[in-house]
Amino acid sequence: MKVRVFFHDKCFDGASSAALFSRFYRERIREDVEFVFTGLLHRAGALFDEAQFDGDENAIVDFKYCSSPKITWWFDHHESAFLTPEDAAHFEHDQSNQKFYDPAFKSCTSFIALIAEQRFGFNPAPVAELVRWTDIIDGALYKTAREAVEMKAPAMKLTMVIESAKDSDFVPRLIPLLASKPLAEIIAEPFVAELLPPLLQRHEKSMGILRERIESKDGTIFFDVTDHELEGYNKFVPYYLHPESIYSVGLSKSSFRVKVSVGSNPWAPVPPTVNLARICERYGGGGHARVGAISFDVAQYEAAVKASHEIVAELRASVRAANS
């Protein structure tokens, strides 16, 4: 039996969600199963290709809802989980007991662990390390900005590798290891270890570029690094460099999209109050209340720039209003 698992690509929580789901499925649903892992990315236009829904079962984890009858399992925790009101209504009427949503969870991995334990009798203890680190990374639960950018923990190194992976086979190869091995052993695997030195050098270089590019004003950071291959930059570096900031807006570019990243400082001097998911949704993106993103086609660079400037202006105005 073939189960195709679609997951949020270039994301530690996405890969970990696929790993935990596959372990749960094999232990509590069916043993004789072949898993095929397929990454999904937010991009301009259609997010799903139904021709890929070719498994005996098809699951989506840590990604937006799809109302196709071929999707038999779904888990997500993003505030912007539904592309349309019709999708939300479709989910509300689903009677399968195999589709689950709760935006209160820090990570989709911890959400899957809880549902699998409570509803299906799964034992999450063997993957406790993975669950704990997905909450820390996806929920930005680091104690300090320095801890978030030093890249000392194995999970941090894996996050960097996953977010920067150029080989489409890399994360699907990694997922079974996440489901079965300690993180320190995974980063010692040759196909992982060989990627770390150049990525750590790139991380140091990116800090220098961001230090030069960041404009910090009215509690809001803005930077444009579309002339560098930096889409996988560490999103906490701006707050490390500018601890006085509350929000950040960054423009980056890859081969298939221009990305507007919108975030808030977990260690901000005053708590952020603007719901960033709602802002991103206005431009076709989404995310969580404290972090979101918008993907534009590479041909829509000017539209991405315009959106980023509008969002920066809105966030700076909100900070000024709060201080007045």
C-alpha cells in the first residue's frame, strides 16, 4: 500500500510533521505501507497538482487545506489554513475523523503527536526530542536572540540544512531518519554532515549582508536581499542585530518566487499587537499572528516590492500610534 505524504517543504516543522505522521501511521494504522514524501511550497498560483494525489492514501501535513476527495488525512496549525471560505466549510463538514486543525499549537508536529496519542493510542515518547524542538523552532521559544542565531543545537543545524536544501530528494531522504533517530546522530550522517560547513559559512556571510541592508525605524525593520541567494536566511538575525525592533519585513528571491517575509521579534521591548497573518492574507499569503509570508511569481518583483513597502508603512504607523 502506498501513502503519499505532502509536507511544508524547506521547513523543519514540515519535515518533522511528515516524519511523525509516517511513524504514527505505520504503528497505529497499517504496517505494510510504502511512504512517498512530497514537499509543497507556497507560491503564486495553484498550490496543489491533483495529478500527484496518486497514493492509496494521500496526507497533507503543516500546509493549507485541500478539499480534493483524494486527500484522506490532513493536519495543520497555521492561522491561514484555508484558501477559500468553501475550503473552510468543506473541512467543517468532514466526517472522516482523519482531518485535524488547531492554530493554538506552536508546531504541527506537536499537534499531530497529541491527536495521534489521544485519538489513536500512539506513543509519542520515542519522538519527544523531535516534538520539543519543533515547538522551540516553529514557536520561536528561544531564550534569547543569540541562542537563535548561534546554530549550536543539532536541531538548529538541521533547520538550516532543510531550509537551504537545493536537492528535491534531500528532505524526503531525511524524513525517515527524523522519525527514528536522535537529532545528533542525524547531523552526523554523511549526506547531512557534508552540507554543514558551507552553510555555516553562508550563515556568517548572511549576517554581514543583513547588517548592511537593514533599515530600522519606528520599531520596524526592512531589508531587501533579492540580489543575493539568501531565501533561507536565519529569520532571527534581524532581531539579534536590532533588539529594539518589534516587526520585520524582508524581501528575498529564489528561482521560482519573490518572497515577502513578515515577522515579529519574540524578544521585543513591547509585545507586538498586529496580526501578521491577516496582513499577509490581503496579498494572497498567510501564516500565524506573529509571523507570515507572501509568495509572488518571479515576474512580479515590482508587486512584491510594492507590497513590502505598504506593509512596512502600516507596521511603522501602528508603532507610532501605540507610542503617541
